[in-house]
Amino acid sequence: MIMMAFKEGLKVRYSRKYLSTPLSPPPLSLSPPSTRFSLLSFQPSSLPITTSDRDWRCRNRNTRAKSSCHLRWRERNQIAGEEATLDAKEKSSRSLRPSITQSARNCDNLSILRSNCNKPPPLPSLLSSEQCLSNQRGEREKPWEREGKKKIYIYITVLALATSIASAYDPSPLEDFCVAVDDPNKALFVNGKFCKDPKLAKAKDFFTYGLNIPGNTSNPVGSAVTPVDVDKIPGLNTLGISLVRIDFAPYGQVPPHIHPRGSEILVVMEGTLHVGFVSSNQDGNRLFTKVLNKGEVFVFPIGLIHFQFNPGHTPAVAFYGLGSQNPGVITIANSVFGSNPSIKADVLSRAFQLDKDVVKRLQKQF
């Protein structure tokens, strides 16, 4: 009897010892559990208990000790099942997301490792991973590489600014002068004219006269133009300038016109002139106008429609300087209604909102 009581006492002490001391299960191949086990949420029939999962300390124990071991087996099995479920979710989410390099995963603070919290940690966001990758690339970039890129950008900008742009102005002369000549056998073709041999140039090539003689204003518009261009002064070739005298009869005018290749500056020598120009369509076709008296000056930009009119009862005289040796003249009325061949009446009647008969009558006048 004494021996039996001694054995039962040893069993009770043995079971109490291992019930009060937490078991240290053998190492598992899975990662640490993400959630703690709770007896309230434990269901005995949720997971099967297999002999292979039993702990060696739980063998050959009494009924109370074995029940405690069963709880610990089921706890470990439930943890293993939860970890397997999390691993499956992670694999499925990774297959749906774009691939992220290992360096980006290491850089991201939200790593795949589980923490001891009640909720599984969120998976790393694609945006934060991309930012991490860009930061890593910036850190790997050497200072001299950044300097090289800056130099390349500077070179491209300089080339873009230095690219030559087509211009409507006369080109700059390449010689001291280029006297125009009609003999091609003794000349070079420069800027629309043949140039005389500089050794044969004389003073008369740079001289003209006649601007003191009034022009004949007996015409429908009541004005006369006396130009001083390369045809009057051969030495004016390639210099990019020309001069004009205009005489105005009372109420005479220079009709609206443009100079496609040069700007114009006007100075009134006698009388009074009403002058103006119209801006382009992009500027709203604004009219800039001024009444000029003797000694006053007005400028007309290149390519814009402009006009001059004498509102007085006396003649007027003005001199014009043009920024081209051959600025050209396009009179609006003559070009539209006096073209050769004529523009169709249907086009002009629609453009000017006129009847076809009126358009045809205007075309006959030009």
C-alpha cells in the first residue's frame, strides 16, 4: 500500500510539474505565428490530432496530463493551419501584383515577416516599393554621372538655340560692297544681282539724283512714288536699305498695301498726312493711326497693311526709308481685283459679301 501511494504521489507531482511549466515544442519549418492562441476560440474538432505531432514529454502520462498535452497539440496544429492559410494568401496576392525585386522588398518597412499582433500585417504597397527603387537608383548614381547628364542637357539646349532660322530679311553682305552689273561674264551672282569686280567699281556706282523733282500726281490715287533702290544705285546691292520719295496731291493717297520684305519709316517734309497700319488677325486687326505734320515720323512694321492719305487742300511730300534693297510692294485692291488671270467672282463675292455683278464691275476697273 505504501508503495502504491508513493507511485501515485510521484505521478501527481510529475503532472503538476509539467502542467505549470510551459512546453517548448520542437522547432517548426514555418515562420513564427502571427496570432496568439485563445482557448475561447478553440474548437476541439477543428483540427485532427495525429500521433506524429505529439510531444515526447506527453507520453505515458496520466489522464489529466494527456488532456493538457492534447490542448497543446491542437494549439500548435491550429497555428500551423493559420500560417499555411496566410502563406497561401500571400502567394495568390503576389501572383496578381507586378513583380517587385528583392531589394525593394527588403527596403520596404512593411515586410512579409509577421509581427505579434492580432491582425496580419498588410502586404507591401506597389507605390512605396517603386519609390524605394527610385531612391536606390538615385543612391547608386555617381556624382560624375549626374554631371554628365547635366552637360548633355546643356549641349542640346545650346544646339536648339543656335539653329539657324529662315528669315525674310536680306542676308548680310560678305564683301565691302557688291556693285550690280548686267554682264554675267565679269561678275558673281550675289543676292539676286551680279556683282562687278570690286577693282572696277567707281563713285558713280554709289550715286543718284532726282529726289528734288516732284512726281506726277495726275493719276486716280493722286500720288507719285520716286524710289531709290538697287536699280537706281547699283552700289546699294546687298546693303539692305532703300529710299522713296512720295508726292501727294490734295486728298491724294497711297492705297492700302504691304512691303513683304522690309519695314518702313516715314518722315513728313511738307503738308499733313493721315497714316496708319492694321495689325494681324491674331492681334484682332487693330488699327494704329496718326495725323502727322511737317518733321514728324511714323514707323510701319514689316508685312502689315498700311496706308497714307493727304487730308489737306495743299500738296504734301514725305520720304520713306525701307529696310531692304528690294522691299517689294503689294497693293491690296490691285492684287485682289486686278490679278492675272482674274479671281473667280464667286470667291470674291463670298469673301467681301458683295453681289457678283459688283465684283465683276470692280474687276473691270483694275
